[in-house]
Amino acid sequence: MTLAVFFGCTFIAFGPALSLFLFTIARDPLRIIILIAGAFFWLVSLLLSSLIWFIAVKASDPRDEALQRGLLIFGVMFSVLLQEAFRFLYYKLLRKAIEGLVALSEDGCSPISIQQMAYVAGVGFGLMSGAFSMINLLADALGPGTVGIHGDSQLYFLTSAFMTMVLIFLHTFWGILFFHGCENQRWWEIAAVVLMHLAVSGSTFWNPLYVGSLVPSYLLMAVVGRDVGRWIPAAPVGGRGPASLQLVPVRPGEGFWGLPPGDHRPLQGPEGDFQAGTGPDAVLTRWGY
Amino acid sequence: MSEESEESVPLLPLQQESMASALFNTDQNDNSERRRHDNSERRRNDNPGSETNGQPQNNIQQVVEDEEEDEELTLKYGAKHVIMLFVPVTLCMVVVVATIKSVSFYTRKDGQLIYTPFTEETETIGQRALNSILNAAIMISVIIVMTILLVVLYKYRCYKVIHGWLIISSLLLLFFFSFIYLGEVFKTYNVAMDYITVALMIWNFGVVGMICIHWKGPLRLQQAYLIMISALMALVFIKYLPEWTAWLILAVISVYDLVAVLCPKGPLRMLVETAQERNETLFPALIYSSTMVWLVNMAEEDPEAQRKASKNSTYDKQANQPQNGDAEPDDGGFSQEWQQQRDNRIGPIESTPESRAAVQALPSNSQTSEDPEERGVKLGLGDFIFYSVLVGKASATASGDWNTTLACFVAILIGLCLTLLLLAIFKKALPALPISITFGLVFYFATDNLVQPFMDQLAFHQFYI
């Protein structure tokens, strides 16, 4: 307990997300607003799902343990579905926002692309989800106590921190994947996101058998991260993509992160060399257009 | 000493906060609106004696273009302004929540203010509800009365009275309340301190605060002081308002804010309109402004100064100089220190008629490095205070603790964002309280009663959603 556990768990859970925030989001006011709005949407989805759960619990017998557990599982599944529904709503809102931004800018370019918004929205969802899962635990970790004194797992704080970190990353990747699917009308991507989310939440039902929840989640994160990473072009995006993206040109010279290309290492393309991985033509061929 | 003086918290700080909240909930719009005003005035004047940029401006077309550019520029700068307000609001809330969580003084019940005479320790719930409604009614009528008094004083140009009032309230906040705060912090951390050191610290803190707020000072220092006094005031409210009363007051004051700023006969609207007619800014001690670059004299002393020299100037926030009547050599507020500061910031620049004409001829959307500082946004201190009261009360009394606090925080920020968006669309003074407080209250009660049990169960079983 005490400070060591507190700081350790805080940095495990929020360290990567904080660095993502500091290096890619904090410098741009528009991204900060999108982040907070994403957090807000996640919060609203949580509110509605806990309302449903609350009603179900109040309508049932509080002494029946199995029923309560069943209701909780139902609550979790319903919450996951609602979160994805709100992600879709947020996508719709951001589409409209992009049109507004384009109309209001002088050079007809939106200052931010839908891919960047997808990333920031994912981080927003992830941060809020992680914060709600972890903050009360961290506050308790500061105080006196012994973990697992009544026979529960002694790794509670640590595994919670790791689970939170993996969920934040997953939300980020799901955000990108989801928006990409919505943009290009690839419904299988959207379905994949929903199913993955259900799977990860479902795997936590194995807790405290942590090998059943943490290991699959990390594997899933590695897989999704690698796939999403392959799809994020290092070259300027937007103006050279498929027809649906053509509507929203982004200022040339900006990579995905808004940095000029060459400022960061572009992600490895399937060909395995960076030269072919950059440049607009490579983007087109990689996306199959 | 702290115990007996708390009971009778005098009228003055309450007046200050009522003025702040009631009035300036958003004057953000003064910037663009008045700039448009001045642009069109200048265009139509075409007066060679006036302080224009040395170019004849009698082009109606240019007025229209300017207005379109204004619209674009306003909305284009929208995100930056939102962040310029997010940061101080967040800081104020962080200070309040940190204090509430660590210093137990502010969550201990030590009596109530004289404005909320009815107690909430009653036997029945009905009685408690009734008492809290009465308390809220009394408090809101006190606020209404003082706002109307302020508007009347302003209308009849009793500036000295208003300034005296403001100075006394900021004196109280900066010296007395901060002394109590410091004492409680020392008690919490068990720090031994002698009176002499404390006297020195408080004296320095208070005097520098008075100078920064009412006169001139570095922008960041002034902003920091405004945040600190808002936090102190919010802490006083959190301590002395009983629970149900506090929530009711928050709800009622956001309704009042809506009415007072938007209704044609609302006191705040009349105040803003009178200030605009007279081409003055409102009281700088009660508004948080995100930028202060140019100092311009007030209307009565210098009618010429009304016409801004450059399209992108912001307002003065120092109302005192001309009010005092004794004019310094009229350098238009561009004193020596200001010149030096400007030279340090952006290099020595002297504006000649040719250079001004050249600047005028530039396309207006050229991004200069001064952009972030040129267009400021303003938020009344009362808004800071009530946002912090909401979040502070949430962290003090919620069973959900940090989840509830976080939810209220996000809700308030989103409300502020929406308010600024509406401001960019409607371009007139808007109340900043209603949307944020509504969201905040909804999220507080929903999170505390619905989400918290759910999250508790999830954490117990270590399920993740």
C-alpha cells in the first residue's frame, strides 16, 4: 500500500495514455476539446447503462446472489453495446463538425482530419473509462490496508492497473478502427470492434483468474495494434484516399499526427521498408484503392 | 479566533460574488462586438482627425467583408478560446478539490451564514426541504437586490461607490480569508508558524494581489490572483452552505442568470448595454480576462481613445486610472513600462503612418505571431466560483467520491464549451452558468445514485466495461 503502490499503479495505468496526451493532443486546442467531448460521450453511455442496470436490480430480489451476478453480467454486456452505440453517435457528430470546420476555414481545408479525430476520440473514451475504473482504487491505495487479507487475490491493484492500461490502448485502437469502418462503409470492421469489446469485457468475468483475462486482452491489443498501425499512413492523409475521404482534404505536409513526415518514424509497411511505406501512392496501394 | 468570526461573514464578499456571478457571466463577446462596432464607426466617420490607420476607410463593402472575416475569425479562434478558459476553470476546481480533500476545516459544520438562517438539521424530510427552499429564496433575493443596486449605481455613474465597494471586498478576500486558509493549512500539516512570519506573508500576498487586480500587474499574476480569490470564495460557500440549500441555490442561480442576462429588462443585460453605450469596460476586478495587451484610457477622459488604432486590439482591463480623475501625462496608457514590456516581447516597433497603412493593406487573415494574445475571452468570477462550488460539494459529500467529482468536472467543461459555441454563433453576451450547472447537477445526482453502485459492483468483482 501507500505511496509506492499508488505511484506504481498510477503510472502503469495512465503513463502511456498520459504520454500520448502530452505528445500528440495537448498542443492542439481542437484536439483537447474533441478529447473531452469523447470522454463526455462515454460518460453518458455509462450513465444510461447504469440506469438500466439499476432498474433491473431494484426490480429483482437482492438476496439472490446468482441472479445479481447474472444481472451484473447483463449490465456489463449492455454497457459495452451502449458504448459502441455512443461511439457511432460521436462519429456522426464529428462528421458534422468537420463539415462545419471546412465551411468556416479560409482555404477549404479542415484543420483536423477524421482519422486524427478518430484517434483522439478513442483516447478520450479510453481515458474516461480508465479513470472511472481506476481512480477510486488509487485513492484507496494511498491509505492503510492489506490487499487480499480475506483470501482474495493479493495482486488486485496491480492487475487492475494493467487491465486499465490495456483497455485504454484498446479503446484508442477501436476508435480508429471504428471510424475507419464507418468512413468506408466496411461494416465488418465495426462488427469486429463490437465483438472485440464484448470479448475483452467477457474475459474479465474470469477474474480473479487473471491468466484468463489479462493475457487474452494483451494478445488482442497486440494484434489490433499491429493491424491498425499498418493502416495508419505516414504520408499526408485525406486528399488522396478513397472518394469518401476526398471530401475533406487536409493541409498537405501533415502526417497523421500533424507532424511533417520525417519527424517521426513511420510505421512499418507490409513490404518492410520505409521508403515504399511513405508517399501518397503507397497509401493508395496499401488501402487497395 | 476563527470560530467566532465565521458566523457573521459580512455582506461584502457576498456582494462581490453576487456581482461577479450575476453580471459578467460572459462578456466575452464585448471583444468582437465592440470591435465590429468600432470598425463600422471608423468606416463611417472618415474623419482625418481620428485615430485611424492613416488610410481613408469609407467602404461599406469593407465593412461587410470585415464582418464576414470577423465571423470566420471568431469561430476559427473558438478552440483556442475554449482552452484559454478551460485551463483557469480547471485550475480553480483543482485548488478547491485539493483543499476539500486535505483540509478538514472546509467540510466541518461550523454554523451557517446569516443569509441562510434556517437549519437543515430537522426531524422530517419535509421540514428540511422547506427550510432549504426558504434559505435558497433568501439568498437569491439578496443577490437580486444587490445586483439591482449595482446596476442603479452604475447607471447614475456613482463610480466611486462601486470602486470602494469592490476594494473593500477584495481586501477582505485577500487578507482575511487567505489568512484563515493559511492557518487551516498549517493546522492540517502540523506546521509550526509564528505570527510575524504569517503577518509578513499575508501582507505581501494581499498587497500584491490588490495591486494586480485593481491596478496593473503581469497578466499571469493577475489571473493567478483571480483564480485564488474565486477558490477562496468557493470554499467559503462550500463550508457554510448546508447540502440541500447549496444544490437549490446552484439551480436557482443558473435560472436567475439566464433571466438576468437574456431578458430585455434583466439587470445584467442593462448593465452590459449601458457599458457598451458608454464604451467602457466593466469592472476589471470581477472579470477574468485571458489577455491584456493594450491599455487604453477610458471614455470620459479621452474620447479619441475610443477608436481603436488596430483592428485586432483587445480591451483595457484597468478601469481605475481615468476614474481617479487625475490624469498622468497622456500617453494613452502606453506607459514606459508597457513599451519596454512590448519591446521585450515582440521587439521594438514604432508605428508610423506608412507602416500602419501597410498593415492595413495586408490581407486580414495573415497570421501574426501575436494571434494568441490578440483576441481575449472573458469570464466572470462568479462563474468560477459556482463551478468550483459544484465540484467541491461533489467531492465533499458524494458517496461516489472521485467518480462523481470527475463526472461533474467533465460535465462543466462540456457546458462551458457549448456556451462558447453559442457565443460564437449568437455573438452577444451570454450567461455561462445555466448549461454548465445543469449538466453538472444532472451528472452529480446521476453518478452518485446510479453509476456509483454499478461501478462498486464492477470493482468488487473486477469486471471491466
